[in-house]
Amino acid sequence: MKIILLGPPGAGKGTQAEILSKKLKINTISTGVMLRTAIREKTELGEIAEKYINDGKLVPDDVVVGIVKERLSQPDCENGFILDGFPRTTEQAQALAESGVKIDKALSLEVADETIVERLSGRRECSECGTPYHIKFNPSSAGEKCEKCGGELICRKDDNIDTVKNRIEIYHEKTEPIKAFYEKQGILVVAHGQEKLEDTTKEVFSALGIEEK
Ligand code: AMP
């Protein structure tokens, strides 16, 4: 299954991507994780991306489209993948369609703007492998460490209030219109980011037609 996860920052895309990835045995491709890894490793890509990310702006389309196309051409993506955080503009959605990749479902994970700030303030991320956590909604079983790799859990630099406001605005202006793009193709489905993680997962599975057990 080839799935796109759409939704504002803090909707729970990363967490649901993890759950879907385990359930469907396909990999998650998160442009946010790829870009933050590049920043940590001080690569050329990281150097380009850093300023945009820290300001809560979108990294230019050509840069992001380039890394996603490259990643999707790898053998592990042949049988399926979950795209988290891409596409984020209509141009990116068009570039993906033109590259010949056939998406099965685009899932829009929706939460109200008011809820986003609360969610992001409790968000943590593994500094080593990028696994997402939330101190209230999705805590690590290893406390302050990542339960997968033991890495330090950190707050993302772009989760501060001003940057978050920017990211929400950009989401409404640039990313939300993509829903119409996938609706026209008849592959858009919707789920709501709920208070309880399991309730969100239930809706996500049902929207995608996945059996829970
Ligand atoms: P995320 O982890 O998905 O919230 O992404 C964090 C940041 O990475 C975003 O605020 C953007 O600056 C950048 N980014 C991630 N994905 C994209 C994308 N598809 N297009 C442009 N910028 C992106």
C-alpha cells in the first residue's frame, strides 16, 4: 500500500506513520526526519534546509522533491511506503504524480488549530533515530530515552510558539489545498486526531480500510 499522510504540524502523523509501518510492514519516509538528519550530519542538504526549518518555513520544492524521488526509487519502496510530511504543496503533489508513483490513499489527519499548540509543547523526538513521542499522549517506555535505540529525547527547535504559528499558517495556505488534488482522484480519506492515541489509530485504520487485528 502506498499511503500519503497529510495534516497540520502536531496532528500525529509521525506517530500514526510508525503504527502503520509496523502493521503493514512497509517503511515510513518522513521528509522532516530526513532533513533533520541532514542538519545533524552537517551535509550540504542540511545546510540548505536548516534556516527554513528553524523559521518554520517550507524547504524549496525542488530540494524536497529531489530527495523524495531518490528515496522512492530504492527497492524497499517497491511494495509500499508511508509518506509523512510530503507532499506539502500542490507543486510537490504534481511532481510526485508526474514521476509515475501511484498512490493508493491520501489520509488527512485533522486537528483544530487550538489543539496544535498544546500537542507540540509536549512533543519529544529521539535525537538519534527521530522516533516521535509525546510526554502525555505517547510517552517512551524508557523514560527520558528512546525506547527503540536509547537515544536522548529532545524538543524540536521548530516547536516554539512563534515558529508553530508560522507552520500552521503555511499549512492552511500551501498544504491544505492538496486535499482537493487527491479528492479529485478519489483517494482522499479523513481521520481525526483524538485525545487518546488508540482512538486516533482506530479512525486511521478504518479510513484506510485496514483490519485492526
Ligand atoms: P515535519 O517534521 O514534517 O513537521 O517537518 C519539519 C520541517 O521540515 C517543516 O516545517 C519544513 O521546514 C521542512 N519540511 C518537511 N517536509 C517538507 C516538505 N515536504 N516540503 C518543504 N519543507 C518540508
